[in-house]
Amino acid sequence: MESSGLTALAHGLSAFTVFRGLLAEPGMAALRQFLLSGDLNDRLDSYGRFVAALAGDEYCLDAYLRRLIFSDENAVVVHFARTGTVAPAAAANARAELSILSTLSALTTEDMWAGIDYGGYLPQYETHGADFREEYNQRLLYLGRYGYGIFSTAAMFRIDGTEIVPVESADEITLDRFVGYEAERQKVLANTIALLEGRPAANVLLCGDAGTGKSSTVKACVNELSRRGLRLIELRKDQLYQLPMVLGRIRGNPLKFILFIDDLSFNQNDDCFSMLKAALEGSASAKAPNAVIYATSNRRHIVKERFSERETGDDIHRNDTLQELLSLSERFGLTVYFERPNKPLYLDIVHRLAERCGIDMDQADLDREAEAFALRRGSRSARAAEQFINSMRT
């Protein structure tokens, strides 16, 4: 491409309005600098920074641009997600800018350096070109499945300060890896599918003994259904005060969300108690129609209570206070209890895992070793069964 064409591309980028957020990305900033610079050393430096920015996309330019475009939370996609319409001027701006980005996606190394007298080493990248206007139109039609902004980049998220960020190395467990507790998982899965389909869905408390697969069940449901538009946002108990912020971010989003609180329990005077209570009761500031709360707890009554707290004190309505504390778990619409497995269930899990992993061992010997392993661990559990099988494979 002639230098005048590259300069025109740079000027077109400078005039962006809808996708202006892309220009702040380091790779795009370096590319604009390259396209506008007339100094060889400056061009080499900016070109190197531009190609380096493609590393996360396997040095593929169209893949890099596609990721930036689809994860951009601009006014057009937000308005379309909430109303299903786009103003004519905004639509025209978006089409023009996507055409420029499509032209950009077809630029090769040779195009970038055409007419520049430099015979040294140049970092390479690949590109296949793309019609981003067509791709973006298709994306808008299926926003409820793919999402936009940060929520288009992953299935599971966490709170970092005041930001919602993707979970790095998220648990990839799938429903077909579980053994046992089929009925319990089916209840959680059915409720989650109801959420996705726009039917009434309950907030869920998964309670029971440690190592029975409560947290893994929630994450497996998300992995199973993320392609249908399900996302998970995990909050620690001490982050519950940020629930209104999270709900504000996702309200009106076409995706569906599980707000996940793992290993939940409260003390009587816990400041986060009232925030969760408000969210479960659906107060105006703590409610979003596209979200449910899933919590796990090793306790059936998730508010810790001491015998001393039952003694008469200066609370005139002490019985009402105690009932409020004890009934928090009842505010979840669905409670699924994962009971510690008895010996037959524990051994059944061991047998099925052993068969799956190809462990060929006399069943009596396997049972004896599995029981001994559970005794050393202090209890039988699905987790103990999996750890035992893993120990047999080493």
C-alpha cells in the first residue's frame, strides 16, 4: 500500500468515535504512530511495539483486532443491548469505522513497509483479513449468547478492587467428570437453565459437608452453559458491600449471571449480613432480573450462633432477632444439601472413578485401601475418593 493510503488509514483511526476506546490499547497506539511517522528509527520502534502486542493472539492481526472490537464496551453496543435499536448517526459511524478496521486487518508486513528503504530484520505477523461490518452485525444479533465488553472475554470473573476482571486459570471442570450426587447437581443445573431461558429461577444455597462438590457443581454448570450466555461473578464475603456496584454493572445486560459466594458464613454482628439479606429479598438497589445468587456453605444455618446469645440480654425483642439470624438460609429459594457419603456411596464413587481411570485392581483390595485412606483423612467424601484414586495413579 502506498504511503498516502497508510496516512489516510491513520487519519481515519484518529477520527474514531464509536470505537475510540481501541485507540488507547498499546498496540493500536503503536500502529498509529508507525503510520504517521516519517523517521526510520521511530518507525522501527513503533512497529516492534505493534507486533509485540499481537503475541497474545498468536501474532495474527485480524484475530487481535477481532478481540479488541468484540470486547469494546461502546455506546452503540450498550444501547443496542438495552433497546434493540441504534440511532442512524451512530450506525453510520460504526459502519465507517468497521470498514477502516477491515482494511487495516488486511495489511501485511510488505504493505506496511512498501516504499521504505530498509533492508534489515522486520518482525513478522500473519493476517487473513476480515469483514468486521458483517461480523459485528452478526455479533449484535446474538449478544445474549456472546456478550460484550469484559463479559465477552471469559466465563468466570472476580472482583478486584472496584473492577470486575476475568478469573485467570479458571476451573475447567465439566459435569461429566462428577461421580455421585446426580440428583443434587440436577437441581442446580435445572435452576440455572431456567435462568437462561427467562423462566423464574431461585437463589440457591448449596450446603453440606466439605469435599462433596458444592463449589465444583456451580463452576461445572457455568462451563456447561457459558456458550448459551451464562457468566459467573465470584465475590468473597468481605466484598458483599459491592453487590450494588456489581448489580449496576450487569443490569440490562443480555447475558445471565450467577453471583457466586463460596464458603459463606456470618457472625451475628457481621456488616455484610444486611447486604446479602437485601439482595435475597430483592430490594430495589440490590436486584437484577438477569442474575441469581448461588452460595455454598458447610453450615445449614449460615449465621453462627452461640448458646450465650440465647441468654436474656438488653434486646427487648430477642426472639425476633434470633429468628432473623437463623432464617437467612431460608431466604434462598432453593436449598440443595450435599450430605457426606456413607460407606456404600463412598465406595461406589471409588469404583466408578477407578474404572474411568483404568485402575485394574481386585475390588476387595480396592475397597480396603479406599477405606484406610478415608480413615487417615478423617472422613469419607467425594473429594477423598478422588484423592485416593489420584494417589493410586502415581
